[in-house]
Amino acid sequence: MSDYEKHHKDVQQRLRDSEPAVRAVAQWLSNLGMPVEIPELKIAPSRSVAESYKDDGDLFYVVRKRAEVKGRGIQFTSKKDFPYPTLLVCAEASFTRAVEDKAVPELYISVAKDLIHLAVISVPVTREFWTVGWQTDRARGPDYKYRAFYIKKEHVVFCSMEEI
């Protein structure tokens, strides 16, 4: 057996030997509540065709992130035509509860009236720019107010679902 063939046999064996470790990590991630996908292991029968057997990874997993979505009764397509200088992020009390419950959203997404355009607030990126103010809840009447977080639209990403 040539060195060339011996090296390929070693690679084949290492791939087979790694399967229990891949499955153990997949089980661990699954136990943490993350959906896991293990692609089929394909081992090249010879080194001459090995290039066409390269994989994209040993396993794939999904990290669950929380997003809060608000449908807005206003139309906008961009920062330029958003009708206000600030956006409502959320009620201060709801964010405080989320922090206490260790369930802070990753994103707050405001959806335009057309259900196509979005204003996306990334909590880790923008939290330092939030301010507190009073918000009137029109559904509960003009006298019902609550403390809320706001952010200037300069710190918000505006996009279209058609572009994503």
C-alpha cells in the first residue's frame, strides 16, 4: 500500500472514529433544548474523489432566541419616512420581568402597516441608547399611561422582508 493510500485509510478511520463524539455532542445540545441535525457521513472511497465528499460540518444546531413583534398601524419603508423621531421599544415593566426571568428578547421588531417593512431593534447592540418616557395606551383610554423604553430611529435597522 502506498503512502498516498495509507494516508487516505487513516482519514477514513478518523472520520468513523469521530462519529460517537459527534453523536454525544448532538445529544448534549438536544438536552439543552437545541434542535440538532447531523448530516449523513459520507466517506470518500478513494483519495482521488475525496474533494467531492467534503462536508459542510459535523452537525448543525439552532440556538433559540426570543423576539417581540409589534404590528404598527403606521406605514413606513425606511428611517427616512418613519413618521416619528423615536420608536417605542417596550414597556419598562415587561423588560424588567424579562430580565428577572432571564428571557430578555434579542430583538424588538415593529412591523409596518403593509406587513412588509420592519424596524428592527437589536437589544445587545442598542440597549445603551434606550431612554425612558411615558406612553399612553390608547386602548385603555387617554388617562392610562405607563413607563416605556424608547430609542431614536438613528439606532434602528429598517428593512423590507422582500430584501431578506
